[in-house]
Amino acid sequence: GSITRLCDNAIALESFKGSERETNPLYKDYHGLLQVLQVPHLNCLASQLPDHKDLAFKLKRKQFSIERLHLPPDLSETVSRVSRGELAGAPVSACGSGAPGTKHLDF
């Protein structure tokens, strides 16, 4: 609210305790989310928010650590990616009149 505009830095902590995220396996290593609401305006008219907004925090015995939250790798049995062999046989559409297989685009 209005108090956020008066501060240089503003963050919000959201705990997983008592929410559905507590049982979600994606968040099993973390205790909550950290949101950066405002960063300081240093020698500029407008501040830039960090490009990574998904931050999570962990509480250890005597340590409070903040980490970037990212999705775990997909370890499923079915592969949804296209292999290079399938790409070689697929028709290629290019943005120019160059022959297929050339690396340079002609605009």
C-alpha cells in the first residue's frame, strides 16, 4: 500500500504452512515464497525489478537462505521433445529464397 511507496526496498514473505503448497512436491525443499515488491531508485527515474521474480526461502537451524525457484527437470518416461533425426526429415520453411540447408537467410 502507501507504506511501500515510502520505503527504498519492499519484500513480501508468503509461508507454505497451512496451504496446499506445503504438500506439493515442487516446494518440498522450501518453506515459503519471497516476492520483491520494490527496489531502490539509484540515480535513475524508474527502478528495474529483477528479471527473476520467483524466489523461495529456506529456514535452517541458524540460517535463512533465499534461492531462485525453478522447475525441476522432466524425468518422465515419455519423451515430448523432437529428436534431431526427426528434424532432418521434416520439411524446412525459411524466410527467404535460399535453398534448404543453407545457414544464411536472404531477406
